Amino acid sequence: MNITKEELRDLLEYAEEDMRFGVALRGALSEIRHRRHLEAQGYKVKRNPSTNQGLPDFSVDGISIEHKRARNTPYADGTLKVEVQKSRGKPEKRLYDATFADVVSADVSAHTGKKNDYRYARGVDLKTHEELPHKWKPLQRIDKNWKASLKEVLDKS
């Protein structure tokens, strides 16, 4: 795909004006940055195609990882939160099965101001939905179960 500087400028402007597109663009950039970050740490990363019924975003040395960005607004007490549900579909279909990914990563860089600042939690440590215990709760608190490195989470397994 060839894109001019003017088109890129217009694309970024469009992302500021169209909330849904802006969320998608920031999410895609976050995934790209996260993949590069993991590769720089020596992990072998395979990116999975993005589909609403598909696989987790990455396979890293055989571990499945679903990647998200921390929500713009934290909880009232200041704790960061991450939304772990699909972007499209009927509400009950948007929820991930509790076994969807081995690990969930959350980009917290926008909150901390640090480049490549991520938190990681094992899928089994995420809270499940009250009425659908086989599904993850859509909003997760980034608490003590979330670690600052993938290695910490993998060592915990």
C-alpha cells in the first residue's frame, strides 16, 4: 500500500474525528509496538490474523497472547482497567471464553508515559463473568495479578 504524507496526515486527522476508527488505529499501533518489543526481548512472535472469531493476537514461543490497551479512564480509585471483549457482535458473543488465551497483555504506556510499558496476566487469573462463568468479565482491574514482564507471568505458570 502506497500512502502519501498528505494521506497519512488526513488519516491521523480522521482518527481524531472518528472515535471508532481512532480506537482501531491506536489498537493496531499498540499491537505493532508490542510485537516489536517482544521480538527485541528475544521472543519468537507469530501474529495471528485479526478476525472477530479468530485466534488470540499473538503466539509467542507457543503461548497465546491477546493484546489490549488500558482504557482511557481508570476506576475511581485510580486503578487502571482493561476491556477484554471483542469489538463487534451481540453482547453475549463479544465475551471471550475463559480459555481463549494463555496470557492477556495490556498496554499502559499512555497512562505511565513510558514507551513499551505493558502489563501481563495469565488468562486463568482473570475474573470471570458473574452470570457466564465460562467467559471473562469484560472489564478487568489491572491489579497484583498483572506483571510488568511476560517473563514474570510465564515463570509463575
